[in-house]
Amino acid sequence: MFWCIKEVLVILIVNASVTGGKNTTISPYYCNYVDVVFVVDGSGSIFGETFETIRQWLTLMTSSIYDKLDSKVQIGILQYSGYSSFRRNEFEIPFRLGDCLSKNCMEKKIINMTQIRHGTYTYSALKRIVEVEYPHSPRANFSSKSLVLITDGHSNDGTYLLDWYHESVERNVTSYAIGIGQYNLTELKIIANGGVSEKNVFTNENIFLSDISLSLVEDFCEENFTAKDICRESKVRSKHTDFYIFKQAIVNTLVPSKETCANPDVKYTASIRCVEKKNLDGSVYAYFDKTTLMEVLCNISSYDLLIEVKTKRANTSSVERCIASANAISQKFSSQRGHVKEDVTNVVKVVNVLGIKIKKLEIEVTDTTMYYLIWTTDNIIIAAMNSNTTNLTERDKVLFAESLEFFPSNVIMMRDKLTISGQRTGFEARMLESELPSANPIVFFGRIHNSTVDLRSDGAQLVKSIIPASAVPVTAIKNSSKAIFYFHKNGILFPKPHNPTIHVGQIVSTQISSTKLKDLSDPIKHSFPHTDKDRKDENACSQTIPLERCAYLSIPNSKWKFDGCITDIDQSNNLTICSCNHTTNFAILVQTYCVKRNFALDVIGKIGCISSIIGLSLLLTIYISSRTLRTNDLNQIHIHLSVCLLLAYITFIGGVERSNDNYIACAAVGFILQLSLLCAWGWMLVEFITIYRKLVTVVMSIGEKYVLKCAILVYSISTSISGVTIIVAHTTISEDSVQNLNWKIRHNTESEDYSHVRSLDSHYISDRLCWLHSYSLYFGFLVPAGIVLCINVLGFFLLLRKICRHPPDLGQRSVNLQLKDHVFRVATLSAVLGLTWAFAIPLTTTDNQHVNLVFDWLFSLFNAFQGTFIFFIFCVWRKEVRDVWLRGIGNRIRSSLSHNKVKSGGRSPFQTGTTTM
């Protein structure tokens, strides 16, 4: 292992001498500020010479990245091991972010780094990076974050790495994992990308310094802008403060100052426009135009601002000033300054009121207003991501979404296109061409990249919206209307679906100003790239399958609807495509179906079901083969009961978990289960009533065709209840059938088997089993079964009272003893069946993992061996029946031993016994 590690790192160093030895500063690139932290495994499994080689590698690596990014990069190093006898979490930090601003400083401190030599607690080190080291950076508020881990083995706290990955994604951290020696590839993949691929993972086989350094540069340096295209970072003086700092920006954009109201020491925040200017020689350069500087006071009350927008008359300039003030208030949300919950609600209401006034009064809106609106939206989203800082109602969210549509309809277009890219929201408006050819549709692009939303047509993972030219009315072109596009990174500011297991993914909104497009013959198409953010913990699920469906937000109803949209999955390009015949806010609704496998439970359940099927089959064989048994009324009831339960068992084992993404087939399985089990409960009620009549009324003859009449009653009532249940679930509950059709499975890999996946859960069947769910379970099965169980329990106690107070005379004693014995058998059976289906209730009403595990076992054990139990109490416990089949077996054995080939006159061996019941 030692020589393997050493050989790999020698290759790295040789590679570094080629790629990192020269000054390769890429000044023509437009690069974000980036904080890079190297996390080094200093555990005892790494030999001394290997650790020395790692130090040399770090020196060359930091030098290579610094050459490429220069002052744009801050580098830090953390060596970890952990849990020594002196300190629980042991780290060595040669230098933190911002401590070393030159290659010489970094080289000296790396050389002085000593190895710790204890355990490998990777999760603790990574957690410290995101919670301590990045916030410590002088550029923490605006820099991109990157992390490079180098380790040689399995982590002692690796079970928490997936939790860390999800946290790092929320904090916009890009991670690279380097494995040397006997590395754990699964952990490296979880750290780098959540375990979905080998992206950003470097191992013995593929590790090259140039790959890592160029990956970092390419992630944070986007396009090859020249000086005329960008305004360099500058300081601008003002009358309210010494100066504002504005970061590097693209020409023709509005830029916020680095001084924000999140800092309690800042009294004003500002914005400025990056513009271009021509020299006398015709050359063009970009600069910050000081005449466009706009300063906004931080100390503003959200309540006072809301009162102002409600009471004062609005115009273009007042709308711009109020939205700028709302943005200043929203900047405080991230720092938890002030009354955040109240401020968030008030800012949302400010936007709502202004949006309504813009639409009603047809107020023109400046592009500066749109910039502040997007920035404010981003800040509200950040606050909404922390549920403790907001109390927005679903109606507030709907009104806010509607208001966002009102602003751009009246925006003043200084150029043909206005594009604004925020952290979580993107916006673009375009003037319609005077002549729109039919073959030239309107196409919008968007993508999530690093910590921003980009609206452009290059790169991967693009969200795309296409408005066909035929959908644009001629009047819209003549009236110089605008095509408008919003792209939201997530749906946190939109209403939640009615089903808590479904969440809203990325959202796009397209519209033509002053025009409402609907019932289009050529649909508007939106394509969404597949992401892996919704993967669940593999420890909880053996497999996760995402189900997706296109939906739109209905403003009047405050809910997501599906009509007018068709969902298609493009597996080859990893896209979900929505084709819709109208314009509004569209989203992908996603439910991740968690497949949980418990091998022991599956085996025991199948063994029990097969055992019950065999037991019920034997019972039917014994009762039907014996003429004396099958002609008795109570035994005929047993036969009907066993047939119903046998049908239920066969359906259960054959179809309850085999849904094959077919809602109709799964609903049919649920219907058969409901019908057969209701019939079984009905026959138990009939049996108890029959025994009650024989004991209490002392009427041994109960009339001709009694069982036939009972059969008609039981089967008709059970069929009626089952039929009404399925009809009500799909008609009276208006959206049930709509909610459960046309959901599509998004395949993560071609090799995965999704044969067991169904549609989403409904008011009829559960999302985990082809069995009743919600109100259908309560009223279609539990209520009827509960009524039967209560009647049987009440009748049991009445019979006990009758037996104790009025002992039978000697003539009736033998018959009544048999009836009493039968009473206890039926009571025992009712109790077992009642408990079994009581255990099924939590399985369809809760998603708690521990509750489901406990009741999975209880339900499976009681349900699986129910048929075996019935065989025992009706064929083994009952002496007269036991004598019948034991005598038949004895006859068979004796016949076999004596080689008696004489037939018994055609009679079954079970026809030799007699019984009174």
C-alpha cells in the first residue's frame, strides 16, 4: 500500500512540474472569487515518507491554482485525524482562508505541517470546514466555495457523510475527493457528488493534478470576456459614506454594493450601473457610471414601508424607490436582524400591493426596479429556507407569485433584451420581432450554476422553454409586446402540493405581455434536466425511484393542477419535457418512491402466506369430501369463510406488491382484497348470529336454504360496499383520478428495475401497497369490519351471561356444550382477525420508519399465519372433525400397508365419521 501511494503522488508531482510550474494566469477570463480548502488525512495509516510526498503535492497544487486565479483565490489547509487521548477532535491548520496571500507564505507553512497520526474522522473535519472555516473567510459573503479532500482509507464516522453532503449542497460547496492507497470509493463519491457518479472523484487510476486544478478554474471562470465587456472591481465615493465597493460585473448590468444591510455597521447600501463608452479612436471600454449610483437607507421599518405603499399614490419612481427599500430590508434576513418573521411577511405584502397597483394603474416599471425585485426575491427565498424565520401562508405565496408576473408586463425596455441572473431566480424579457416567421420560435434558456441562476444558451443542464411562433398573436407583435421568462431554482416560495410526499422542483414561467395564451394547438414546451438532489438516504431505502409530473399553478385555486399539460421523459438526454397549451408558472412535481426491503420479513411473510393457503385448502378438502360435514349449516358457513380468505391470500401474495406502474391493475387488486375480506367478516357475523339463535332461542332448525339466503345477503352487501368505495374515491373526490394518472418514472440508470413501482398514492389505494388508503380504508373496510367485530364481542358477552345464568337441562347439555365450544372458537377467530387488520392501519397512515417497521412485523406475522390458525381451530381443535380426517388418514395407511386394492365402494375416506354440527 505504501509504495502504491508513493508512486501515485510521485506521478502527481511530475505532472505538477509540467502543468503548474509556469505562470498560467488566465486574466482574460471572468472569474468569481473562490475559497479553496484542502482537507488532508493525517491519520496513522499514512506512512511518514508518504506524508512528506503529500506536503510536496500540496505545495505544487496550491502554487498551480494560485498561478491560474491569482488574487481571485483564497486557499486554506486543514489536516485532520481526531479523537486522540487529549482532544476529541484533533485538527492542524497550517493557514486559514485569507491568512496567506502569496505562494511563499503557503509553501513555508506547508513545509512546517506535522502529521497527527490518530484515527480517520473525515465527517468531523468536513463539518468544521463548512461551519467554521468558510464563515471565517474575509470573502465569506460573496465567494464561491470549493473543497479538496485527500484520504487513504475508510472513515470512522462515514455514516454521516451523506448528511454532510446535503448540507454542503445547501451551502453551495463544490467538493473534490482524492483517494490514494486502499481508498473507499463509495465514501469518495458521497463526498464529491452524493454518491451518484464518479464526477470530481480522483483515485489511483485517474489522479492528475491538471484535472483538479483545471476543474477548479473551469468551475469559477466562465466566459472569455475582454476588458471592454466588464467593469473591474472598483470603489465609488458617495455623500453618505466614504465609498462603496462594487464587484466585477458585465457591461449593461446593475450591480449591488458589497456593503449590505446585513451588516449592522452599514447605514446605506447602494447599486450602480456598469456601462460602456466609446473613445475618440473608436475603442470601447466599460466603467461604473457614478451618475447612476442609487443609495438606500438601511434603517427602514417594514411596517412603515407597507403603510406607505398602501396609502400613497404610486408612479414609476416611487415603485422603484419602494422596491429598493424592500430589498434593503430583505438583506437583513440572512443575518437574523430585527423581527425577521414580521419583516418577511411585510416585504411580501409590499411586493403584492405594488404589483396590483402596477397592473391596475398601468404604471411603467424601470429595469432598475426589476433588478431590485429579483434581489429581493432571492433574499426572501433564503429566509423561507429556514422555516423558523418565516410565517408566510400559502395564500401569501400565491399572491407573491402572481405579483411577480405583473411587474415585467410594463417594464421599460432600453434594449431588445433584459436579462437578470440572481442567486435563486432568473428573469429575461425580450421585445417581440416586428415580423415573426413561423419557423422561428421564441426560446429561453436557464441553468443553475454554482451559486447563481444563469440565463444563456451554453453549457449543460439547461432548462429550456420554447414558445412556438404560431402561439404568438399578431396583435401582440403589432403592440410591441414582450416575451417574459422567469426561472426559479426551487419552489419554496410557491404553494406546497396537497400531498406532503410530493415536492415542487424547478419552476419556469413564460408569458406574452398584455396577452393570455390558452388552448394552443401547438403547445409551449418546457424541458427540465434531471438532478440527483432528491435521492434519499440509501441506508433507509434499498432503492429510490423518482416519479415526475408537469403541473401549473392555478392562482384562483391556490393549488397545482395538471390539465392542459403532458409529461414525457427523455431518458437519452436526461430530461423531463412538459408540453402545455397555456402560459403560467410551470413546475415539475416530484415524489421519490422509497423501496424498502426487509429480507427476513419477506421470507417469513411468504412462508406464512403459503402455509395459510395450504391450511385453508386442506380445510376445504376435508369439509367438502365429507358428506356429513358439508351438509351441516355451520360447516357450510366455514366453507364460505375459507373460500373468501383463500381468495384474499392468493390475491395478496400474487398482487399486493406487484403494481408494475399500472394504477388500474393495482386498484383491481385492492378491490378484490376489499371484497373477499368483507365477505369473510360477513360470514363471521353470520356464524355468530347462527350460534346465538341456537343457544338463546333454543331453535335447532333454522329453516330451509338458510345458508343460501345468508350467502346472497353477504355477497351483495360486500359487493355494494366495495363498488361504492371505488366509485366515490374516483368521482366524488374530484381530483383523485386526475392526481394519479400520467405520472412518469425517471430512470436513474438503465439497469435499475422499476417493475414494482406504481402511481402516486390516492384516496383509494396506498403508495406502498395495492390496498385501501385514506377514506376508502376507513369507511370501505375498517368501519364495516369494526361493526362486525363489535357485534361479535357484544354477542359473546351476552352468550356468556345466558350460559352462566341459565344452565341447560340434561337433554340439551351435550348439544349446548358443542355450541359453547364453537362460541369460543368464533370469538377467538374474531379477535385474531380484528387485531390483524388493526395492525394494518399505521402502515397506511404514517411514514414514520420505526412505526412502520414494528407494524410491518406484527401485520405480516398475524396475517401470514391466519389461514394456518383457522385450520387449527376448525380442523384440529374440533374433535369430531379431527376424528374424520385422522380416520381417513388411518384408512389410507392401512390400505397401503395391506396392499388392499379393493375400492371402498366409491366413498371418500373422510365419509366414515359423523358429527352433530
